[in-house]
Amino acid sequence: MNKQDYTQTKGYDSKRLFEPLNIKEKTLRNRIVYPACITSCATPDGFVTKGLIRYYQARAEHAGLTIVECTLPRKKGGGITNQLAIYNDRFIPGLTKLAHAIKEKGSVALIQVGDLGARGGICDGDWDLVVPSKIVPLLGPIEPRVLSTEEIKELVVVFAEAAHRAFEAGFDGVEFHSAHLYLISEFLSPYTNKRIDEYGGSVENRARFLIEIIKETKKRVSEDFLIFCRISMFSPFEGDSTMEDVIKIAQLLEQAGIDALDPSGTCQKIAKVVEGKKYEHLTSTCPSNWPEAHEVKYVVELKKVLNIPVVAVGKIYSPQLAENILELKQADLIALGRSLIADPEWPRKVREGREREISRCKEDLKCLRIVGPIQCLVNKSLPPEGIDVLA
């Protein structure tokens, strides 16, 4: 796709950006998504805090869809400090307050559920990292163990039970984190999945784990409960999924009954040392020298074959750029991660014609933290007050 196709237009207005979108029984008031971004603002054992609620309220006030950060369905499947959890009913009361706070602001509320797989164990703790097959080189600092077929089937139920807790807490839906070489993505990828049983080999087999999770979830929630999936469109590893694979996976997920696709990419590897452990940190946050809307060309290919809504993400800072993507029907929703971290008022300023007042992300990656709560060079209100107080 020619870059000019989505960065230029005849005359700019924000009509499509603020157009409602119906997904099942839910109506998104606009096409703006706050995507799942780790904040590390939960308690050390994964409970919702007052600061976490304040953080999401600020973004939900203007976004049509708010997706809460990656939340653990399994106690020992993490490895980042203060990561939100959903593996036990004890977490439901706090998650209920969080879901209510988001919906009270007029935003549809989803929560992302994901096991870190081989990428976990970054910070000290009692972790049990699991993978579809042995990974060399390691994606994280700790050697994971390979799952048996029976354990995979048990994990299907673990994910579905987590989704049911989200349903019980009042969330409008769940997003399964199947991207960035976390556990589900490790099954989808031929780079990390070398299994020779029913969960490895062909695209259909590699997608089996995720499809079984979706089907098991549907048994436990209402028909109007939304199911999104975040999948990777590219990665820095040779031998990872091709775009042909990604398209096939997306089609299989649509056939399984998901309600929207939230594609992303593993943009870069960054050498890190955390608590004395060296590893290569993978991130969906792209380098500052990458072009704006760099992922749209992949999203366009998915839009050609899917009938469900598709989200565009990746350095979409300009309101005009977001509007153009929607106008050209290259995506149905626009995810503004770093933009809404830096300036939660971005949508309001656009709607009121105050684009010049937007505090733009400086792409310094200060928000990309493994230890400690989220920070931002532009937004001095981060981390939010109250992260040390249980909700």
C-alpha cells in the first residue's frame, strides 16, 4: 500500500473518528480504542488499586472502547511487577469496581487475559513458565518447561474460567492476548511451536489451543459478551508466521466466533538487565524512526478477508491520520496507546477543534517499564495517585 493512501486526504474533519460502531449488542460511541498497556499499578499480588481505577477512568472518559491491561489467568504465569490478576474469584470484587468505573464514563469495557509463557519470570518470584516446545534462544531469563497435551487441555479451561470471571465482574468482553510471543502466540508461531501432536505443525493445529479457549469461553458467558483476540502480524524472528499464516489464523478465529480482531506486531528486541538477569525484551512499541501508521499495510490485508471489525495500531498520533484510515476503510477502530498515555484528553481536544493543544508522545519509551508503575515524560500525573491503596 502506498503511504500516501492513508496520510493524505481532501479536507480534514473528524466525522468518522466519532462515528458510533455496533458490535453485537454493544455500541461504541466512537472509533477510538485505548488498547491494553501494562501499567504495573495493581498490588504486588494482583489486586485492583484506587490508582489503577483512576488511570482507566481518565482514558475511558473519551475512548469508545477501553481494554484493560494483560491480566494473569494463572498465578505462576507472570513475571512483571504488580501485574493485574484474574486467576481466582478473590479478584472479582476489585475487577467489578474497575469495570463499573470504565462503563460509568461511557466506554465499553474489555479486559485482556494472557499468560506470559517463555517471556515471564523477569522479576523474582515463584514462576512456573510453560511453552509449547523448547525455545532456543530463550525469550526470557528463566528456562520454561514444555507442556504435555493434558496440561494444554487444562489450560484451555484456565483461560475460559478467567474469561468467566471477567463476565461475572461486569466487563463487556475479554481480549485474549495471542500476540508478541506470549504463551498463546507461542502456539500460533512456527518459530516457537515445534510440537508434533494435534497442537503443532499446520496452521490449523497451531491455532487449536486458542480456538479451544474461545469455544470453551462461549460455553461460560452470555451471547452478548464480546470476545476479541490480539494477534501478531510480524516479528523480528526469522521463521515466525508469514502474512499468509496470519491471514489464515484470522479467518479461523472469525469462524470460531470472535467479535473483532486486534492485530499488532512484535516490533523490536531490546537488550535488558533486570535484577541481574540479562535477556532480550520484546515489545510491540516501535522505534521512533519507524514511519507513522507502519502497521496499516498489514491491517489492510486482514480487512480484505474478514467481516468482523479490525483495529489499527502503531504510531497513529495525528487525528487526520486516524480519520484517513477510517475514511479509506483500512480499519474499523483506531488504537491510541501512547497517545492516550501522554494525553487522555486527546479525543476531546480533537472533537473541540483543539488539536494543537494535544500533548504528543515523545517516543522516549519511558512508559515501557518492567519494574515499577507506568511513567510518562509528557504526562506528569503518572504514575496515578492511589496505587498503594486497595480499591
